[in-house]
Amino acid sequence: MFKPRQLTIRVVTVCFAPSDDMDWFAASEKVHDVLHANGTPTRRYHVRHRRLIGWLTRFFRYYLLHTARRFGAITIAAGGRKSRLDLTGTAAKAAERAARRWHAWNTHIAATTRPARSWEDYLAQHHADPAKVPLAEARRRFEQQPRVLAMLAHSFDPYELPVYQAGEAAYAGLYWRIALVGDALITTDGRLLISASDSVADRFRFLNEACAYLRGLHRGARLCAVAIA
């Protein structure tokens, strides 16, 4: 059952300076210190294999954390040195999967229903006059729209309606950024980057800031994706 999303952190990217030691315990400790939550490493990043020496290094886990293998070669990791992580490939795979979902939505939903108002519109009505528009009534009005009903029938998340209606580029763009960053990012100096709210606009602002921060990190910096328990 789909429910309205709240601003929650499911995955946080923890960054370490090149000179810092990094393992899953250090990453989890940083998450606990900053977010007061417990977490474990989660495999999200594709691993880069260089053209000349990649045939050998693909079998070694140095500078990588919590890896998985395919046919003996390391293919994915929870983190590691930035230079060993294929951030471009990780983003491209996520964008490809998101584009397929958007095209399915466009075929089965957008082509057969009229545009609908987002959940945020109805939630604003509730906040403006809770007595007149209780939360349950706001949800009923939102879900009775034909496009939202069609999304529920086809197992699309109706609370993602605004980003679906924003187009393929926006939908894929949201998810390749999420693949790199998750829901929050802890910088090398312990600052927390997080969205101001769960609105699509605020999520894009946060993700753009976090991705720019990742791009600016030294290639020797370390990253670790941590799933919040």
C-alpha cells in the first residue's frame, strides 16, 4: 500500500578525506554521531575497472568496502576510494532503470488519463483548514482522481506524480542523483546535507548540492553508502 512520504533518511552517503581511515565501523559511527541512528553498509556503487590493469585489479578488494562479485570479479561495492568507484556508470544504470519506469508510466497512465493534481496540493488544503478538510478527506480527494487511480492500479507510486508529470528527463534525473547520494550526505568535515522537505523541488536542490560536492572531492577521498536501520 502506498502512503504519503515523509522526509525520512533511508540511505546516507558518508565521505572521508583521503588521509582518513575508512571501514564500515567508521562510517556507521559517523552516521550515529550526526544522525543519532544506526546503519549498515549497503552495496550501491559499480566498481571501475581500468582498461590496462583492470583485468587484474577487478579481482582485488583494495580500497573497496563490502563488495559483491560476479564470475569472480568485483562488480559492486558499498563504498571505497572515489577513483575505484564508477560513479558515472552507477548514475547511468539508475537513469536507464528510471527511464524504463517512466516510459511504462507514459504508455499506461499518461496516454490514457488527464493530468492530475499532486498530493502536496491537497495536503496544503488540509493545512489551510484542517476542520474543513481533514487529512483523510484530503487523501480521498487526491486518490479519486482518474490518473491517481490508474497509477494505483498499475502499481506506480502516486506520490511520485509531480516528478512523473515533469517528464522523462526530470524523472531519470532524480533517480540517478539518488543512486549517487541517497537521502542525505555527511561531508568529510561532518556537515549534514539533506533536503529541506520532501517536495520534488527541495529534493533536487539538495541532490544538486550533494552531487556537486561529490564531484569536487579528491579522487583519493573515500565514500560509503550506509542504510539506516
